[in-house]
Amino acid sequence: MIKVAESLELTTIKTFSKPLLANLQKLGVSTVQGLLLHLPLRYIDETHISAVRDLRAGESAQVEGEIVHLEVAYKPRKTLMARLEDASGQITLRFLHFYPSQIEALKVGTKLRVYGEVRSGFFGYEMVHPNCKSVGEKTEVAETLTPVYPTVAGLTQSSLRKALKLALAQTPLAETLPPSVYEAFNFPSFAESIQALHHPAPNSDLQALQDKKTPHWRRLAFDELLAQQLSMRKHYSRRRSVNAPQFTPSKYLVSALLKSLPFALTSAQQKVALEIERDLSQPHPMQRLLQGDVGSGKTIVACMAALQSIENGWQVALMAPTEILAEQHYRKTLAWLSALNIRIGWLTGSQSKKERVAALQAIASGEAQLVVGTHALFQESVEFKNLGLAIIDEQHRFGVQQRLALRQKGQPEPHQLMMTATPIPRTLSMSYYADLDVSVIDELPPGRTPIVTKLVSDARRDEILQRVREACMQGDQAYWVCPLIEESEVLQLQTANDIFALMQSEFPELAVGLVHGRMKSSEKQAVMSAFTNGELQLLVATTVIEVGVDVPNASLMVIEHAERMGLSQLHQLRGRVGRGAAKSTCILLYQNKLSETARARLKVIYESNDGFAIAQADLHLRGPGELLGVRQSGVPMLKIADLERDADLLDSAKSIADQLLKQYPEAAEKHLMRWLASAGEMMKV
Ligand code: ADP
Ligand code: MG
């Protein structure tokens, strides 16, 4: 047989037909290696035949016998029913959808082998829609457990199984790791693992296999995590080999700024400011993630970094994911920095042509020392004179591509400071964020009273309305957050308008405003500043206010349909209140019939004010995609390893990555090739 190398295109396997190749392509599989790493979802056990008498309800089993009865019943609905008999008893086979050909295939006297889940039915045990195979005298049982693969329409399990058998037989599976490395963990070899996962031995522990807890699964999960670590290490060292402008610590501007503030920095702010200051004085680009719970005071730390850059003669860009937030940063930096004679530019997509041209001109000439804006900042037409530092607020809202685009606006490469209020659980920072340096502000400024969170059924809405009225009449301000309607922007908009109308008629004595994502940005800004200035008392809002909005006088928030939102999102929203000294309350309204999971989720947010604990719970309940914002960021997801189940492998993967790079660089390269290729466009940062 001709051997093929695993890195080759699938077309090198001559027996693969064009339609098969096309279907595999739809699965994202185009190389031999990709096919071999296309692992089963689950398994079925066709290695032995059970006697009908020994069956138990709930288990999946294979039985063999003869059809002794067949009928089409019409009540309660059209059903094809057959009785299969072996030496020990009878079982009913039931088909709710069927073709005439099936009636023929099940005619009395046929010898059949069937596989399915056993249930207790009216006439004793039954199987609904079992897999059926007609058998001759000596049809053999399967020699290994039968794999069930993820597939697409048009590609049957049996063609996939055949394709994999062929590929496995023709491809020598090279070991990428030195045996001493994987044997130290009692892991089987790569080849053995792949073989065993496609064709597990009979009597394998089916449950452990399905749960991906066997040594073979663990070996592959380890390999995948190791590849991720290696790739992160490479990014990290690439960064060390690239030049960036070196900024000496600020002598004047930072201390002048701090003197002008009505508050002193917390010690956590001082600590991270120092870490950033040190990074900026290095000749390599900083890529630091500044993480701090909502309200921890990241903006001032970012301004200190900006001043260091500006004092050294380099421009700074400050980018925010929404216009509302960008506008707020613009004002805040104007208030803080223009007293220091720093010239600040402003760039968003909604500016008039004339304003835009002027802004671009100021950025290109270096007139604007700090430029605040939205996505508009990384468009092609934007040219900086000398961009030294790019600050990205709420980084998880941006994709990798957008961050890269901003990075390319500087020559040499600018430093990057990314900020996020979504805390990163340890497993995530060890995996997906391993190429970044991380600073944490783990302390809130003093004098904040903790937010009281209440869970209230929607049935008690009237009480809540009364409460809003009282708060606003006393001079407080409140947010009313509209339910999230992910499926439809139109519906979202309509709901927001409806609620706004309702609130206006409910509270004729209050000034009520509305802000949502589809408003023109000038309208949004007008509403936000009216709220900030206290002209509005109640602000009806969609989740556009989720990130960063800072109105200290607002002390009450009502969130409708809280059960629809992610935990971290709720935490962010809630963080919009509790920013001043007043005692703040957040009321989570839920629809009456909560599911178990919804209840468990809301309980987390009710019981905890700790962003870390909440993010951890979110990770557990919804997986890393939600926290990483991966759908937009393009970061490749782990396919086999699970950060919770395989958390214990992370440390090992990390230390082995170091060891390989030092002692076996070629093995590291080979390992990366295998896994990167299988992840497609993976990790090209
Ligand atoms: P976040 O980390 O959520 O972006 P901000 O930077 O918006 O938080 O800060 C929240 C509020 O706290 C702002 O009004 C800010 O001026 C204020 N603030 C920041 N640092 C301190 C401090 N050390 N003491 C008191 N208030 C502070
Ligand atoms: Mg912020």
C-alpha cells in the first residue's frame, strides 16, 4: 500500500472520490492530518449481541433475532411496529417515520441485527428507530467499538468510517514528542491514541470514552494545549525581537496630573501604573492587558501611560468600542489633560466630512498628541505622525484583526495597552492570553458602598415602578435596561421604544430619556450628556450602556429579563451604578417560570459582587467563547481539550513547552505544524 504523509492534502489519497472530498471540505477537513484529528463524538457498542432477556431499560444494546410480527398501527399516530424474537424473548421495534421499503425489509421471517436504546413500552421492552442490519448465518460482530463522527448532510457515518479506516491504514503517524516526555505523564503514544480513539477496543470504558477522560483522549488534549502554549511562546518571543520606541519615565506630566486629581491612586493602581511605566521604557513593544473590575479606575492609569508617551514626543491613540464610551473618554481626558496643555483629537465614524478632514490632518501632522475615538481610528485613511502607544478599552469587544490594524499604524511598532473589565479566569489567562502580560487592579477606590442586588419576579413590576418614582423624586437617577433580544435588532428597537413610551406615561412627573444602539451618535451623545448633567432622571437604555458608562449620580438600575443575559454582561451593567458614594441598588427582573439553569445563573449574580467569581461561573456555564468574544476575534478555539476538565494539564503543557523549546526545538516545530495545520488559520498573530 502507498503510504501518505499526514501533512498532505486529502487528494493524495487516490481512492477518495470528488463528492467525498467536497463533503469533507464542508467539515473543514482538507488534509490527511485534519481527517485523522476528526475524532468521534461518541461510540456505540456493536461488539457483542445481548439476549433480549438480559436487556435493561436505558442502556443501548445490540440484539439479533427474527421478525415474527409486523403491522402498521394508526393510533395514536401512524407507526410501524415489528416484534423481534431471539431464543430468550421478544422486543418491539417502533418506527414513527418509515418508507415502504422498510416494511419490505422488516417482513416476517427476516433475520435482523438491531442496535438502539432500550425503553420500557406498553408491550415490554422496545426500541424506537433502531439501526437495523439484515444478517446471514455467519455475520460477524464488530471487532471494536463503532465511532460516531460529527458530520454534515450528505456524508453518512459509514462513508466517514470507511474514509478514516483508509486514511489510518495509509498514514504512518509520527510521534512529535520525545518518549521521555509523554511517558513521564503515563500517556500513550500519539499513534496509539489516534488509533484507539477511532477504533476503541471492545470492553473499553464507554462512559470514560464519551467523557473524554481516557488516557488516549488526555494525551490528545495535552498535545493540543501544548501546541497552544508553543504558539503563544512564539508570539511572545517574536515581540521580544521587534523594536519599539523607548520612553523614559515621565518627569513632569504624570505628577502634574496626579496633583490635579481630587483623589489619590489606590495602591493597586500605583502598582499597575509602575508595571506599565517599566514596559514602556523597554525597546520592545508592550502588549499588556490591564484587567480590573468595573469602577476600579483603569482610565486614569491609561492616562498616565499616555502622558509618558507624549512627554517622550510620541502620539497616543485611545480607542473605545462604542461612541458613547469614546465620547466619555474624550470628555474625561479633556478635563484631565487639557490643563496640562495636551492637544486632544477626536475621531469617530459619525463626524461631518469637514470635521473628519480636520481631525485627520491634526493626526497626521502630530498636532493631536492624544487621539480618542472608535473603530474609525484604524481605518486606512488614518495616518499618524508617530504613534507610540495604542490604548484599547474593553479589548474583548474588538477582534484580533482590529488590534493588529492599529498596531500597524506605528513605525516602529507601537506599544499596546489593552483594558478589560471582564476578569479572566486563571485557566483562560494561562491559555488564550498566555502571549500577553497581564496587570490586575484588584482593589476598588475607597468610599464606594457595595451595590445591593435584588431578584424580583416580573409579577411585582408595580412595586418596582413605585420604587423608581421615589428614588427619582428624591434626586437620584435611574437606569431602566430593556430586555436583550439577540435574534432581532428590529424587535430590540421596537421593545426599547415601547418601554420608553410606557415609562413616559407612567412617570409624567419625571424627565425620561431613551438611548439605544440604532440612534445617530449625535442623538446618543445628547441624551447621555443630558443624563450626566442631571436633566434626565430616568434613562431607558438597551445594553449599549453596558461598557464603561460613568454617571456617578445614578444609583438605581432595573434590568428586565435578566435571565436572558450573560453573567459577565449583567455584572458590567450593574457596574454602571454604585459609582458615587450613595448606596446603590440593582434590581433584576425575571419572568416567572425560570428554568433550573437560569435560576442557578441568577443566583451567582445575586450572591456575588466579585467579577472574578462571576466570570468563572460564566466560563463554566457558557464556555470560553462567550468570555473571549471569540466569534469576532478569530482566536482559534480548542477542539479537544476543555479548560475545565483538563485544567490539570495546563501547568504541564506550559512547562513542557519551555522544555521542548530549550532542548528539542525540532520536536516543538513538528508538534506545532501538526496542530496548527489542523486548526486552519490558527494563531497567525
Ligand atoms: P473602570 O475601571 O471601570 O474603567 P473608571 O476609570 O471609569 O473605571 O473609574 C471609575 C470612577 O472612579 C471614575 O469616576 C474615576 O474618576 C474614579 N476613580 C478612579 N480612581 C480613583 C481613586 N483612586 N479614588 C477615587 N476615585 C477614583
Ligand atoms: Mg472603563
